[in-house]
Amino acid sequence: MNSMKSRINKSLIGMGVVTMVITAIICLLSLSGAYIHHVQMDMEVMADILCDGYEQDHQFNFSQFSNYDMRITLISPEGAVLYESDANADTMDNHLERPEVREALEGGTGDAHRESMTLSVDTYYYARLLHDGNILRVSLETDSIFSMYTNVLWGLLGVGCLIVMVSIVFSMLLTKKMMEPVETMAKQLDHVGELSLYKELRPLSDALMAYQKKNSELEKLRQDFTANVSHELKTPLTTISGYAEMMENGMVKDADVPGCAEKIHKEAGRMLTLIGDILELSRLDEPEMVKDLRPVDLYQIASRCLESAELLAQRHEVTLALEGSSHQVLGEEGMLEELVANLCDNGIRYNKPKGKVTIRVKADPQTDGTILEVQDTGIGISEEHQRRIFERFYRVDKGRSRETGGTGLGLAIVKHIVQQHGAQIQMKSALGEGTCISVFFPPLPEDIDSESLKSRT
């Protein structure tokens, strides 16, 4: 696996090499353009001088300029060479088809550039039409750009090596400087918020602090949960162990054995309920829990839950009622039954004698979804406790909760089920007046057709 330092070093060295190559190409093209322009200007100046002399005297002696590097040629309108400074004009072929000559005949001036077969020499031509119809042409042979580039190649290679070496040293120093804050963060994770960091590293620092805070909260919740589970299990186990030991040692009269057995059975049932709730919470906590979501009738689920809760309600002298009408929600039927059952169970256990629990299933006019309400006329919850009521093992009245058989996990399970269904939960309560818990379910997705709804009701 490549390290960040290695990748940064390679990137910087690569940038140095690419920069060197691009700079060499740009310099070559710029120098080439400037050189060609300079050559053309020289030929035009020479042509001006020669043309002025020839126009004044057609017997003008071109040979006096033969010591210059430029080659001078006088050509007739028919292409015949009348004068050539570097060769015998009589032996030269017709120049009428030369591009610079054709341009001069057509437009007054013409130029051309021809490369040698070896790419070592370039020849530039400039031709001008004279008043008598003849064409004056000057040409100049120079080293080609390729040849000049070859001559300085070793120098460029030397400069390139120097650039690469500087890039290596610079990249190592820069990488070390850039990585210092990251390495410091790695060594001081517990104090990352106090470090002086680059602006670009601040989001990472904030994310790390948020992660640490979340982990700390989760660790505290885990410790609290473990402590609460231990405490909740210890109480019934102590009772069971105590009665069992008394019965084992013959300390219980025969007439009291049924009573002791009843208390052992009650505490064992309480333990089983607690363990069941703990297992259910663990299942709901699974991040990739598979949910069999389908359209279900929430009113029918509420009706079944009321029937199941009738015996508990009679024991606590509480009346049950169901209001509303049939409404479809997208959910898992078993989880929704547990949701309604827990809310109904809480309404019964924390109610008053002759009290009432009412379940309502109705449409949500604001979202076109469905609202489930469970309202009781019980003891109510004060404002100071309302924000914590959905925490695990949190009880407003611990004595009453244990007396009625509550585990302190019912509303925590409710909260998880609500989250699993993408719903929202609200609670309104007042001491002595009762509590109303509302669950707001989103509307059914549009891609669920009516036939699917009919088949599942």
C-alpha cells in the first residue's frame, strides 16, 4: 500500500518533470518563431535595398552584395534565371513553379520555407515583383530549429536533472511539513481539539472529536445498561434465591409453601419478561436488521392488541376503547403489534382505578399519513421526566413500575420501532391528568398499487 508521503513525493517530482518538458517546448516554439521572424525581416530589408538599386539602374551590379550570406536570384516572368549569385544562371532550371515565384507574380511578394533532407539546414525564400515584370528573390540558409535544439540538448538535460533533484528535495521537505499536523493528530487523539491545525484539517478534527464524543456516550450507555441489567436481574434473583433457600432448609411452613411458590413464579416471570425485552432491544439495535415491510391495517392491529390487553385492564380496573377507522401503513406487522401493545400496557399500568385507555387510528391531514394515539387518564408525567422517558430502564416511579411488573424498557422498544418505520413520536402529559403518546406514520409510497393493498388487508 502506497503511503501518502510517497504519493505526494511522486506527484511533485512528476510535476517538476512535466514542467521542464513543457517549458522546453514553449521555449523552443517561442525561439523558433522569433528566429524565423528575424530571418524574414533581414531578407525583406535586403530585398528593399536591392530593389531600389535595380529600379534606379537596370544594369545594377548585384555581385557587390555577394559577400553577404544571402543568395540573390533574378528571374524573368517566364521563370528563366537571369542572375544567380551562387551559381551559373545558364545551367539552372526554370523557376516558374517555385511557390515564392508564383506568389510574387500573383500578389507582388512571396515567401517559402524548405527543409533539407537531413533536417540540419533550413532555407528561407523571399521574392518581390519588379516594375519591369522580373522577380527578385533572396534566400538564406540557416541551421534548422531541430539542429539548434540538438546542440543545446545536453544543456537542457542538465537543467532537467537539476530540476528533478530540486523537486525531490523540495517534495520531501514539503511532504514532511504537510504531514506533521496529521502525525501530531494521530499521536494526540485525546487532545485533537486543542491542536493548531491547517484550515483544511479542521473538518477531520471536528469529525474525530464528534466520533470520540459519540463513542464516549455509547460507552457510558453500555456501562449504564450493563449496570441496570445487573440490578434488574439481581432483585428477582435475590428473591427467588431467598425463598428457595428457606424452603430447602425447612424454614417455611407447609401452609406458606404455595405463597412462596407464587412469589418465586412471579419473580421468574418478571425475569423472563426482562430478558425478552433485552433481546428485543438487541434485535432492534442491529444496523442491518431485515424488515418485512408491507401495507398493514393499523386499526386491525390496535383492535387485536386491545383484546389481548383486556385481562390486564380488568385486573387494574381500567376501561379500554378503540376509536377511528381503518388506515394502511407500511410496516412489519409483528413490530407494530409490539408497539401498540407496549403503549397500551403502559397506559394500563400507570393508570388510576376506574381509569381509561383510548387508542385512536386516524388520518394525518398535514402529511396524508396515519396517526396512532394512545391516551390514558393515569398519573401523568412531569415535564422534568418527559425528555428522558424513552431511555432504557428509566422509570418515573420505580416502586410503582416494579409493583405492576414493568421492566423500564417498554418505551425504549417503542422508540426503536418508531425509528425503524421512519415515523415520528410525540408525547403530551400532565401530572394527575394523564398522558397521550402520538406516533406519526408517513403516507404509503406511491408505487404500491391498490390490488396489493386489498390482498394484504
